[in-house]
Amino acid sequence: MDPFEKRSRVPLVYRIVFENLRHRRTRTVLSALAIGLGVAMMLSIVGLAEGMLDDQRDRARGVGADITILPPGMSVIGMSSAPMPEKTVEFVSSQPHVALATGVIVQPIKRIDRLTGIDFAQFDRMAHFVFVDGGPFENPFDVILDTFYANQKGVKVGDTIELLDREWTVRGIVEPGKMARVILQKDILQELTGATGKITTIYVKLDDPANVGDVIKDLEKKMEGYQVYSVEEIISEFSVTNIPELRTFINVIIGVAIGFGFLIIFLTMHTAVLERTREIGILKSLGASAGYILGIFVREAFALGVLGTAAGIGASYLVKYAIAAFIPTMQQAIVVSWWPISLGVTMVGALLGVLYPAMKAAKQDALESLSYD
């Protein structure tokens, strides 16, 4: 044990750290908030990724299908365009154990929105829409929205919205979780996008879910090149690990958070060393070793890291509520499993940031420090 520590029955080093942070409250609060910004950014990005993937999983389940069929080469994550002949639906419908098959067309539009064209009667038999207001299509250019999209756009039944460079009448608003947020009539969307007779994917409902495995094997033999998945397989694809670009982006954000924490801690501790030169001299004259001085500053940096992480976690909740209020279609999750990761990332940044200032403080000469003005 350090001889200086023996002078007190209470761990004096922790009392020094606490008093230094308490005495400089403004700097402590500002430093913690600055670190918290990096943590909040990291948690919010991860939360948005997980939240939107959770939303995709819920919507995939909400279709009510047992099997999904995609054309060759199409990604589960990025379904778009209409490369599959619509007559394929008739072939699938005629297969053993198939109770219902329906094709849909998906058309990407601006930002991350997508339009989905369906045969309402068939799709409703499978998904069972629950209308909050309004009802099914009545006219060719009617649109059905889910509640998230309607709330974000501030529209109600009877209002008009612009899609594909024309006006559409909101005919119904349904509860979310049924694959799509913006739903049009399939034949109308096919005509407007030049995809008459084409669809994006086929959803299949079986007479008994226990037959999923056998039906998939049979369809894969008969539909060579087509991708045939169970709904559970589709749901498992909606994962960060299956989206390399997203995983890379999250790693970049982690690197930014570490760099952010490093800069904040470095500047804070460097300034603290300059301000406390005489204090360091007094501690050394009382017998404090270089390691003891180093330990004080490292503990202060870690304390700021903990405070900053707590502030960042709190801020991530504020971001979640703000997104829910202003952009309801973007779902942010609170990913508790990332809290210890964010703390670890912050501590790495804190350790890197404090090393130089702490070592500089530990090497100071006691007499020179006491004479510092």
C-alpha cells in the first residue's frame, strides 16, 4: 500500500476525486454532458437500427403467411421492383397444402418509403386488416395507410396525399404491423410503374403450418432458382449481422464515440493538471507517489466516463421520444444490452485521453510544483 494512503482509514484517493469533481461542478457537468453526446449518438444509432429491424420483423409476421417466395437474386432486406411473372401465383396456388397464395408488388419511393400494391380481398384473408378509420378501396386512386404513416403525414380519411406525382385519396387507416405502411391496389401500381403482369413477391398460407418444411422442399424442386423461405427464416434475416453496411456504420459510430470521449477527457484533464499544479506539489510533499497521483487523475477520468455514460443513456430516451413524436414511422428501440458496451467504449476513450495528462502530473517535481504561480 502507498505510504500516503496509510495516513487515512478512509480511501483518501476517492475523497480527493470526489471533492475535485464537486468543487469544479460546472466543468464536471459540461464534460459529462459532452461525453454523453457521443454515448447518446451511439445508442440512438444502434436503437434506430434495432428498432427498424424489429418493425420489419413484426410486419413480416403480420402478413399471416407461412412461406414467402422471392425471384432469383432478390434480397430479403431490399425487396424492390417487380421481376416475377404474376402467373407464378396461379402455379403456387395449385400446389399441395397451399390454402392461399397472393402476389404483391413493392415500389421504392423517396427516402426509405415503399409503396405496396395488393389484391385487397386476397391479402385481407391472410393478414386480416384492422381498420382504425375508413375502409377498403372504393376507387382506383385510393390509398390505405397505417396509423404511423398517417400520423407522421398528419392526414385522415378523405384527405389527399401525393404519391408517384399524382393525388391519392386516403380511403382507410389500419393498425400497423401488416407488412406495409402505404398500400395501393396492385393493378393500379403495376400500371403506373410499367410492371403490368409483374410482382415482387408471393406470400403463401398453408392448410397446416406443420407442412412448411415439405412444401418448401417441393417448391424449391419445381421452381428452380426461386428463393423459398419460411416466415421464420425471413424474420431471422432482419438482423444487423446480415447487413454488412449497417454493421460497418455502427463500428464507425463506435470509433467516433471513442474519439469524442478521448478529446473531452484529454482537454479536461490537461486543464486540470495545469490548474492543480500546486495541489500536486502539496500531495507529493506529503508523501504521495507518482502512482498515487496518476491514480487520482485516472479515477477522475473514469468517474467522468460513468457520469457521461449515464447522461448519454438518459439522452437516448429523449431522442426516442422525440423521434416517436415527429417521425412515427421510424422506430427506435432502447437496447439495454448496449449500455455496458457504451460504458466500455467510453472507458476506452477516457483511458486514452487521461494517460498523457496523468503521466505529466505524476512526473512533476514537488518543489517546482509548490513554487508554481
